[in-house]
Amino acid sequence: MKIAMVGSGYVGLVAGACFADSGNRVICVDNDEDKVRQLELGEVPIFEPGLKEIVERNTKAARLSFTTDLIEAVRQSRIVFLAVGTPPAADGSPDLSAILNVASGVGRAMDGYRIVVMKSTVPVGTHKRVSEAIAAETEHPFDYVSNPEFLKEGAAIEDFTRPDRVVIGATNPAVVEIMRELYGSFLRRDERIYVMDPASAEMTKYAANAMLATRISFMNEVANLCDKFGADVEAVRRGVGSDSRIGTAFLFPGVGYGGSCFPKDVNAFVSMGRDVGFPAKIATAVEEVNRLQRRIFAERIIAHFGEACRDTTLAVWGLAFKSWTDDVRESPAVSAIRMFLEKGMTVRAHDPEAMMTGAQELGDAVTMTSDHYEMLAGADALVIFTDWPKFRTPDFDVIGEKLKTKLVFDGRNLFDPRAMSRKGFTYHCIGRPPVTPA
Ligand SMILES: NC(=O)c1ccc[n+]([C@@H]2O[C@H](COP(=O)([O-])OP(=O)(O)OC[C@H]3O[C@@H](n4cnc5c(N)ncnc54)[C@H](O)[C@@H]3O)[C@@H](O)[C@H]2O)c1
């Protein structure tokens, strides 16, 4: 099939590359000239495991190409995917200006029938606005499909090529068949394809993200109560997760959720409720708990050093909002580091993939270091924000030798407090009783 993928970011580039890899001809469009130039030179501007190889393979085979020219891309394609960003506006609702701009552009470029597929996460009802924006610019017929994306950064290729489900919001059965065919190479049996109306497809995406965010915030609340009662949230998490009605996923307490999706999508869910006069009370609380959680961990560190903050150096592991990505959008690490800097603390940071994007956010106020052990020399504490494998199984002897004091603040509950105490560390984590060093 001939596909135009408009927006070549985390979603568009992954989707475009994977569709090309399954034999389609894909033109990725982006209005960021630098990004397109980089891609044309074979450089992949984001870190996503496995993506570079797929992009290289398909560019070489001439199945995947890149352009800033929307008109040409639409003219050469039968299916046009929209995967541009929908960042939050000041009131928490998603800013649809890029989507509506592109929709008008697609309408102007059309020289015949097209299938327009929405991959971006857009509020319920957007299918009408986008269809109107296209129709206002063209006499040619088109079908609209809402096809929300559920991939996770860091595992995007795996998620896209082995999806839990594919949601297709469309009304024309012939178009549903084309979408089935397109996803057929990723889903041997099609019982995991869910066909519904576009409004339900749009809602499915928000409901899924709001549910996942709810589990995280709920477990963070449980962890905070465990802290107050001296209970151990790890034991509680196992006890709760073993219930088959509940399951174990997304029950890990930590520094709060971040990234470009959960915060934005939960806020959008709240704003959709506001728009129709039905307050989304659970989602509102989920966001409130998350904002609090993002502060609690940083405040505990600041309180620990008190008056001595100005003379304190922190060594931070993890800058992105989670491991296996370079994405620092809404990263709890970045917001905590800003709080440390406000208190006059000195911060050194290391992230296996996010030091460039982290530096773009934080400027030169933070010293970025390529070696996660060297940076510990003379620091007053190690602070952990993400769970990269090398952070999970570090050399504690080296950590202990390099740090000024054997003090670790762990926002991901990576280690056993008793084992840490035996190694002589003062260890603070989330919702687990402290153990005095042996
Ligand atoms: N990142 C994720 O994990 C994820 C997962 C599922 C869904 N989504 C949703 O997918 C959408 C895209 O997210 P993303 O993370 O890929 O965003 P992104 O910011 O990484 O990529 C968006 C791309 O669109 C380009 N763009 C913006 N305006 C344009 C225009 N007028 N013409 C052409 N290109 C334009 C940008 O330059 C950028 O490269 C969002 O709605 C997001 O909520 C994201």
C-alpha cells in the first residue's frame, strides 16, 4: 500500500518504519526541516531500541523516504496517516492546531479519493472537526479512520509489531477491510482487531491511558500511607497484584508518571468532562496525586539536607521519564532537579540516552557525565530516577567508595532495604520502612 505518514516523531517514525518493513511504501512527512535532513542522511533523531536498523533497511530498499513536502506525499499515497503532536494547551485541553493545519493541508493536496487515518491522540469528537477541515478544502471524497496508537516508548517497535490490540474507528466496511489488511502482517489472527465507531475509538485511547495512570497514582497513594504506618509497599504490591482480578502490571510505586502521554491525556480527559459539564472526578484526583508524588520525593531529599542544601552535591541517575528512552517531556527527574537547583544544590547527572535532551531542558546548570560511577566522586548522595539495567545491578563497592557518604535516595525501589543496610548504606525509597545501616 502507498502511505503518507504526516509527523515523524516517536509515533509517526515508528509506525512509518514498521509499515515499510512489512512491504508498504511509506513517505514520512515532517515540517521540521532539520529532522527530515537528518533522516535523509540516515540519522534517527530519537532513541528507540531497534528503530535505526529498521529505518536503515527500508530506506535502502526504497520503501521508506522522508520529505517536508506534504502535497507531494499526499498525491503519491492512498492512505494518509496523521501523527503530529497534540501538546497540552494552557487549560489542559490538547492543542489541535497542528492537526487541523495538517488536515486542511491534506484537503488542499488531494487530487482524488483518500483514506485519512488519525494516529494522534485526539479528544472525542475530533473526527468531526478534522473531517470538516478536510472537506472545506476539497471536492474529492475521503474516508476517515480513527486508529489510536498504544505503543510505549522504549518498547515501541515490539508494541507496534506485536500489538495487544488494534482499534479501528471507521464506518465504511471496505475501509475497515483495508485497515485489516494493513495490520494483517502484525496480527496473524484478527481477533485482536477491534472495530468501532470513531468516537468510541477516540475514547478508548483516553480511557486506557487514564486507567493506567490511575493504577500508578493509586499505588503511590498506598505507598505514602505505608510510609506513615511503617508497612512495606513491596509486600503489599505483591499481595494485591496476585489477585487475578487485579494483576501485577502498573502497580509499581515511584516518583510519579511522566512522559508526553499520561499527564497530557489525563488532563485532556478532565478537560473533555469539563466541556460537557460532567466533571471527571477520578481522573482529576489521579493527576493531583501524581503532581504531589513528583514533589514528595524531591522534598524528602531537600528536607534531609535542610540548611546544608547550598553545600550539597547530588549525583543523579536517570533524566528521561523512564528507562530505554531519551524523552524528557514531563520527566519527574527534570522537575525534581529544578527543585534541587532552586535550593542551591549542585547537580551532576547521567542517563544512558537522555543527556542531550536533558541538557536541552536544563541548560548548563547541571553537569552531564558520561560515566555513571565517576560522577559519584565526592557527591553527598546518589539519587535514582529510572530503572535502566545498569542502575538495577550496580557495583555497590564502587558507589560506597566514591560517595562522600553512603547515602542513596531511590525513586524506583530498585533495592532491598535490608541488603542496602548490610552494605552500610543509608537507603531511602518509596513506601518501605527504613533500615538503619548495620
Ligand atoms: N509518544 C508516545 O509514546 C505516544 C504513544 C501513543 C500515542 N501518542 C500520540 O501520538 C501523537 C504524536 O506523538 P509523538 O510522541 O510522536 O510526538 P512528537 O512530538 O515526537 O512528533 C510529532 C511530529 O510532528 C511534527 N509536526 C508538527 N506539526 C507538523 C505539521 N504541521 N506538519 C508536519 N509535521 C508536523 C513534529 O515536527 C514532530 O516531528 C500525539 O497525539 C501523542 O499523544 C504518542
